Amino acid sequence: MQQNGGNVLSADKKTFTVNSAANVAALQFMVDRVLKSNVMPTAKQFGGMGDWDMFKAGKLGMIVTGIWAFSDFAKNITDFEWDIAVEPGNTAKATHFFSNGIVVNKDTKVADAAFQWVRFACSSKEAAQIRIDASWELPPVTYPEVLAGYLKITPPAHRQVVFDTLSYLVTPPVIEQLTEMSDIIGAELTAAATGAKTPQQALDDAQKALEEKIKLS
Amino acid sequence: MTSRSYQRGFRMALPFLLPSLAGMLLFSVIPIVVAIFLGFTEWNGLSKINLTSGFFPMIVDQWVGLKNYGQILGDKEFWRVLGNTGYYIVLYVPSILIASTIVAMILNSGRKMIGLYRILYYIPVLTSWVAGALIWKWVLSPDLGAMNNILSLIGIHGPAWLQDKTWAMPGIVLASIWKDAGFFGLILLGGLQGIDPTYSEAAGIDGANRLQKLFRITIPLLTPVLFFILVITLINSFQLFPQVMIMTTDAGPNGATQSMVERIYKYAFKYFKMGYASSFAWLLFLIIFFFTSIQMKMQDKWVNYDA
């Protein structure tokens, strides 16, 4: 959506804008890649296989995923070379981003110890190195020598792209019913991708269902 | 039994019953009663409640009356899910009755290595749904799966099964029949072996052929067992869940395999609408109760308890 100038919510976060013209155009573009040019597989062509497995098997040319895929791909893809790039976008670049948070219970009896542990997990050099070594997520603090080691690892050859994408971050809306909202939109996107509904119908129905079921405070 | 001896017998039995009664109270009766109250609230399942002290204040605090029930019944999702469940029942119940009758007749035929057949038919029953559903997910894979490969041998181009909204539910039904036929076949086998063979011999002397014996003697005498299976399969069908969750992630293309329990699970543990999910669960109970009551009323017309 945001790569085409659209969004899920209005700027004041008080109304849904799922069926905006920009979003419909973005979905039409994506659906056409599946149903018209078929450069993206249909659900039948996936045949129940996950997109990771299809990519590793050499049956998908491109995949949208995250840095947590690196270690699996590096280990299991041996018969072709692969690399990463920032998603091109249409009117703007936009890269999906999420982060993990650590919280301390307000009623804890060991608040100091909990804080010490949180500080270690979030900001120490040792924890940053553990995160880098696990190749699952990036630490929230910058230790140049730790990150330098990360950038040297190949594949992917252009690992610097991981940091380039940070210039185009978009985050999901922070609402209490996020999972339900995602399922409502996801179901309608599937309906469009299978041809059961036009993109306009699917997003109109999503908009209606979201307005009925999701509270925006 | 006199009232006094009954009371003495009850007192003697009580200590032996207590472990089961405690489990039933803790894991069935209390949750059922709590769910009645939760169905009238918008509790999210996350805020702390204490059954002994803070439960009723929480109920009062989060009370929404019949709002959940109104929303569920007014949402087309409920009727679509009920339709999906009805579609499953229409396909599954007759199929499982036929399949388990065939299994029972094979197991009752007295052929060689019958013990081995009994084990083979019962293995799916012992297999966990997770393992079974993953196997069937592969079996029904459009290009790589065994089912479409077998169909192609006789010139049939199989559908995309779990990725096709028309064929997703029949795919779930196939897996369910594979899983349940051995269990119900074994129950029917018990029924078949309880039929006195002299009925069949007498009919043979009177000139009845095999089909006449089957439809005039065997099946009428099996009706109590068939009735039991019909009641159980209908209840199980309304509770359709694990195969849907595993075989069709997010309940199939365009929600084609969404079921009542799948919705209850998602509302309770994914969307954290525990009050709404409790209302959904109680509606499911009322639906099952309604259909089971009809079955119980109708049994007089076709179930034969005389033999």
C-alpha cells in the first residue's frame, strides 16, 4: 500500500482507508501479476508448499522475506546464487519493519535485577554479538566492530542492503485488534488473488468488515 | 434395590468416584458454568480474574448483556461457517456410515489374516490428527500428491483440493473418513457379532438371498449401533477443528473450511475476545443439543431394539 502512496489508516489514525484508490490500484497491480502475467504463482501452483521452500527449490525467482531467512538460505541453497535488494516501490519505497520489545512487569519484586537483565539483552556488546551470530535479528544498538563482522558474511553479497532499508521503514498500525485486522484484510486479499473478487470488491468488503469489527480509539 | 441399600452402595462407591468427579468438576463443570457468564461480557482473556474473589465484580464490570449473541447472529460470518459445517456434515456423515459398514463387514468376514486387517484399519485411529493431517496435506497436493497421481492413472485431472474453495471441504472429509472409519467399523463389528446367526440361517431356509438378508435382517438389527454412530458423528462433525487447522492454514481459500470450533479458537486465543468466543461456544452447544434432541426423538421411527 505505502509503496503506492496508500495506507491502512488515515493520517489521524481514526478511520480505515483500505479501499482508497491508491490501495485498489496497488492490489490490481499485484493481482495482475498472479492472474494475468502469472509471474507470481497461484495458490494451486504453490500446491501447499511454502514460499521459502519454493524459493530454495529454485521455483521462485524472488521472495519477500526478512533477514531471518539468511542462515537457512545460506545453508540450504547450493545450486544457485542469491542476493538481496531494497524493494523498488512505485511512488515511494517502503520496507516492512518490526521489532521485538522486552518489558518488565510493574508488580515485579525484582525490578532492579529485571532492569539489569533488560539492559544487558538490549544494549550490551555481548548480546549484540549473540544476535548477530544467530543471524535472526539485528541489535538495537550500534557496535561498529560487531556490525562490520556481520557485513562481511556472504551470501548475500549485498548485505549492506539490510541497513539501506532502514531509510524506508514502515510499521504496522499499533492497534489492539491487530491480528483480527490482519486476518480480515488477508482473507480479502486472498479472495482477490484467487479471482473470487475484483480488487475493488475485495477492498470494499475489507473496509466494511474493518469498520464493523475493529475499534480505533 | 431399597432406598437404604442404595444409599449404602452410594456411600461405598463415592470414594472410588471422587478422582473422576474432581477432574470432571475442575475441567468440565466449572469451565462450562464460567463460560455462561463470560458469554455476557467482553473479557479479553488476558486481564486477571480470580474465581473465588474477583470473578463476579469482573463480570459486572465487563457486562454487555446479549450483545455478543446479537453480533454473532447478525454477522454473515456465523451463517457462512454454519453452512460450511453443514456441507461437511452432508458429505461426511453418510460417507462414514458407508465406509465403516464396509470395514465392519470385511472384518467380520472371517477371512485369513483378519487380525492383521483389524490392526491396519485401526492404525489411523491411533495416529494423532497432527501427523494424519500433515500426511493428507501431502496426499492432496495438486501436482505432487498421491491422490491426483492415482486419479491421473485413470485419466482424471484432479483438482487443487485444499487450494480450491469447491474441493477444500471434500478434501477434509476424505481425511476424516480415513481417520474415523476404523473406529466406527470396530463398533459396527461388535454390533454385527452380536447378531444371532440363527436369524440369517432361518431366512436362508426360507429362500432369502444375500441382499435380502443384508437389508431385511442385518441392517435392521444393527440400527441401535448405527443410531449411536449417527449421534456421535453428528456431534463430532459440529466440532470439526484439528484437520481444518492443519490441512488448510487460515481455514482454506476464501474461508471455505472455516468451522465453528475454528472460529471459537481464533476469537478466544488469537483475537483475545474471550467473551465473544464463549457466546459462540454456547451457540454451538445449543445447535448440537437441538440436532441431537431431534435424533433422539426420531429414533422410535427407525431404530429396532427388539432383537
